[in-house]
Amino acid sequence: MTTRQQRYEALVNALHADVFRYAYWLVKDKAVAEDIVQETFLRAWKSLDSLKDDKAAKSWLITILRRENARRFERKQFDLVDIDEVAVSDTQLSSDTELEHRELRRLMAGLSEEYREPLMLQILFGYSGEEIAAQLDLNKNTVMTRLFRARNQIKEALENPDNDREVKNG
């Protein structure tokens, strides 16, 4: 086995689950997420030599995945289906905990993309404000403001469930 192949396999083994989780969150369809992840890793294999620092691999793969998702819309127009619930749960969770998680997912899905995407990058990958800024090509202060507003909108919606059923964008 070549060193390049070993490096690639280590990359896939270490990051596949995280990359798939992000893809699934992004497209909300398991089959499409699997396709995008497969294409992402194919592109990663083809340009593996361009990855100079293995510590940047996760960010590099997320960038490839986001571009691959954008290409999907360039190639073909899909029928959009609104999915309210994401069936990614631990069967060990209590029904109360599951309801809380479902409500949080619903509220997060109700955020505008400008607030939702930085929040998901922080929650799913534990990215710092600087890493999110680099990933989304934004100023760090902009990212921090969006994270703050996203959390506040969710907090307000949880504290006042009878107000709006949708999270405000702004």
C-alpha cells in the first residue's frame, strides 16, 4: 500500500462521520448526503497532494463538500421538500429529551441560513469563530455577531413558546 493511499484512508477513517453529519444537516436527505460525501472524498483523493497540513483536513473537506453541494444545483434543479424532523437520534434518549432535541432542531432549522450555518459549524464541528470565518469567507466579528443572534433567537423562542412559532431572522 502506498503512503498516499494510507494517508487517504486515515483521512476517510478519521473524518467520514463528521463530513457525513454535516452533509446530512446541509441537505436533509440521507441518500443525497451520501452522494455528496462520496463525491467529496473522490475529489479529495484526486487533489490529496494539495493538502499540505493534515490538521486542516476537516476544513478542507468541508470546503470541498460545500462546493460539491453547490455544483448539485448547477447541474440539476431538484424538487424541494420541507423536512421538519431529522431522524438522527439516540434510541437510549428519554422521550422528554427527544422532544427537547426535536424542538431545538426545529428552532435551528427556522433560523435564516446566515445564522444557522455558523451555528451548525460550531455545534457539529466545534469550530472557533476564526475557523468559521475562514470557512464561510466572513469577518470574525460578523461570525461572532451571527452566532450571538442565532443563540438569542433560539433562547427567546424557548422562553416564549406562545409568541411566534417561527424564529425571527434579524
